[in-house]
Amino acid sequence: GEGSVGLVLEHGDTSVVVQLVNILRIPIIGTRYDMVNPDDLENLISKNIESLIDINADLGYLTDKGTLPVRPQPRMNPADTNALNSFRQLVSQNYTIKDVALSEGEIPMDLKTLVIARPMETFSDHELYLIDQFLMQGKNLMLILDSFEEILPSPQQMALGMNQGPRYEPLDTGLEKLLTHYGIRVNRSYVMDKNCYKQELPQGMGGGERPVYFAPLIQADKINHDLDFMNNINRLVAVRISPLELVDDRLNENVKAYRVFSSSPESWKMQGQINLNPNFIFPPKNEEEMQSYPLAYLLNGKFTSYFK
């Protein structure tokens, strides 16, 4: 069956849910559950109370253009629901999340930061202009972009017993050209890494561990601890992530790029025909085809408008 473990805090007409179980769902692989450490619970409750009574700084979150809804929706993918619960729980410790919809024709002027997480729809030139001008005002943009759209088999295909996995179609929202202008290009591929999450197989499948190459395990030596906000981060798992490359002619003395984290030197790219079934992914035989790939960047400085 299905269940929920959490703590609901209410104040006036608003409420927040403190998740007491952290859930990690990896496509194809399965699910892992971890209880919140009881020693951390008091601090977690205090932080959420601060968010509830609205004493934190505001953080804008784009809610249209097919982005991941920051609050669970009916019939939403359980994996997305749990990821967003974790995101909302962590962010709410320091910020009050404010919904932003470009369909309303503006981005509120009092916001200093706008998060755009996994948009699936194409942005109009006017919407791109609003985002561009937000950045030109000295505000912050956090862009989490997918290179591909995952398309699951239809119910009819599943009913007919057609045992096929999801397919991955290239995705172009228009934000890519904006980002390239600012100095970063998202490569249309996925990073595979020999240093990755290991799935524990049941005895019925022979037991042992199976590497999940599309879930790179980012170790401390590949995390930029010179950035203050990464100081306490010593390990990450990145699932279905694309490599980034700097557009050198867009970077100058006014704009500096800082690599936030990257894959291990034993990484390679999957591009073209995407198949994420672990049984059909093999490292290249030639080690010269492997290298470390940057997976997140921070760009800081004085940008020029894409619409200049």
C-alpha cells in the first residue's frame, strides 16, 4: 500500500509538512528510505516554524512552463513528489518560497533570486526577455535544465505487454540560448561514471552490487569547497545529469566562472540513442575516452543582455 510519515505545522491559513522519512528513488533501480535523525528534529522543526511565520528572505520559484511543481500535485510522479518535498524542506529552513508565474506578465521586483527547475515547455521571446531583464537588475538566476524529456510507454503499450523502457527526446525550451549567451552551454548528453551509486541486487538476481553509471557519485575532491555554500558538502549523487561547457568568448574580465562540482576522471558521455537500462551500459574499453566533466557552474559578474 501507500503511506506517509510526516509532521504538519500550521499557522493561520498556511501549513508546512516536515518529512520524517527521506526517500531516494532512482529510475529503474528502486527506492531507499532513511529516517530523519532524531537529534536533528528539533532544529528542523524550528527552521520550519521560521518559514511558517514568514520571517525569512523570499525565494522566487517559477511555477509555470512545465517546471516541477514545488508543492505536490494530484497524479504526480512519486519520485518527483519526494524530491520536491526534500527540496522544499531544505530551502524553507532559510527562505520563504514565493510562486512566480510568467503567464502573469512579470517577475515581482522585490525578489532577489529566481529558481527555474526542469522546465518542459518552450519560453516565448517575451518570457525570455522578462528573465533576461531580471538578471540585468543584478538579481540571481538558478537554472536546473534537462537536456532530454523522458517519455514513458503509454498505458495501451503497457496493457499489450510491450516491454519497453522510456525514450528520451531532446528538449529545447529557449533558455539554452539565453544561457549560452551568458557563458555556459548544456551538452545534449548524459554523463556516465564508473564512480557511481551501487544498487544492491536481491538474491533472486544473484545478489551483490550493480553499478548505476548514470548516477555519478561526486566525491569531496570534485566539489569546490572554495565556495562558501559548498563548505559542508562532501558527497553528492547526481542522477541523469548533462555535462556543461564554458563558452569562452562570452566570458571576460566582467564575468567569472566557478566550477561547483564535476564527475570523476573515469566518466564518459552517452549521446545520440539514450538507453538507461543498467544491463546495457558498459564503460568504454579505451580509457582515453574517459575524462572528468563539469556538472554545475556558478557565473558571477556583470552580464550583457541577450536582447541588447
